[in-house]
Amino acid sequence: MLSPPPTEDRADAPQSAGPDAALRLSEVLNGIAADETRERIAVGDLLKVMQERAFGPLMLIFALPNALPTPPGTSSVLGAPLVFLTLQLALGWSPWLPPIIARRSIARKDFAAFVAKATPWLARAERLLRPRLGVLAHPPAENIVGVMCFVLAVVLVLPIPLGNMLPALAICILALGILERDGVWILAGMAVAIASLGVVSGVIWAFIKAGLFLLHQLIG
């Protein structure tokens, strides 16, 4: 679990993983994970490293665990920062996190283990990503993507059975599209997002119908 970092000050980010636009996200994450001078990695460290590219990476980092089988309650914990970030993207604001979120940290070895599992898949995706259909990856279309991601993040936070994996997958695809300015991936992510909202609404309607049926049986 994420926990507040030690009180002593540390360097902002490893020099090897500086905000170089030529570096792929997988390379940046591996650079951070390999920095043995740091015991813990804070969310704020990732924000400083990515700077203007922070929306895509942070959305991906918070959404990816929810796209995989995780213990109950994970979506509520990781979904809250997603709500904050996606709202800023929708409003066209620069990425910023309040101290209560930015100071949350994870042990470097745990972060490295997560990166080791995620980067092979991320590297495969990066080989397919490239700047195209740029009009979909820049404002105002980017703000519309932010609105969709905000809706999906809210769904993640809600305790809806089977309501986290598809929305999280959609956010991951959209986050990669934003990061690499790939409009094709943004279109794919929007399609998955619409499908996921359809599935979630179907699940909610099924529970409502089941509840009404049980209520009818009890009072009938």
C-alpha cells in the first residue's frame, strides 16, 4: 500500500530519468525504479519527472492495477487520485496534486517489482504508438477525453461489482493515446470506454431489477 514517505528531504528525481521527451515511458519508469539512492518513490516524484507529460503516465499508473485482478477496495484507493487528475485534464489545467496525494509513496523495491511486470506490456504497446490524428490528442478534443476519463474514474470509485476492469482498461488506452499523441489509440479508448459504461449500466440495472424482484416477493 502507498504510505507517507519519510520526513527527510530527498532529491526530486533521478537524473537518468529526466523529463526528456525522447524517452519512452517504459524507459523513464525503469530509470526511476533503478535509482538505488532512493528508498521510496513518491507520487510527487513522478509528477516532477514527467512535468507536462504527467497526465498520461499518472493516469496509466493509477488505472493499470484496476485493469487486473486486485483485492477488494483497490479501485476505491487508486480511483480517488484518478478522479482528481482526470478532472484537471477535462478543465485544461496543468497537472497538479495536493500534498496529501503527492506525498504518498511506495518502497522502491515494490515500485521496481510493479515496473518489471508492467514494462514488457507497456513496451509492446509503445511499439504500436506514434503521433497521428493529432487533432484528437490536443485541446479541445483532449478535454473531451478528460471528461470521459473523469466519468470512468468516478465509476471506478463506486462499489460496483465487475465495474472496475473495463473502465480501467479504457483509461489505460486513453492515457497512452494522450501520452504519445496518438489519435488512433484515443479513438480505440473511447470505444472501449463507451462499451464499459454500457456494461456497467447493465450491471447496475440488473441489480436494480433483482432488488425490485426481491422486494416484490417480500411484500407480495
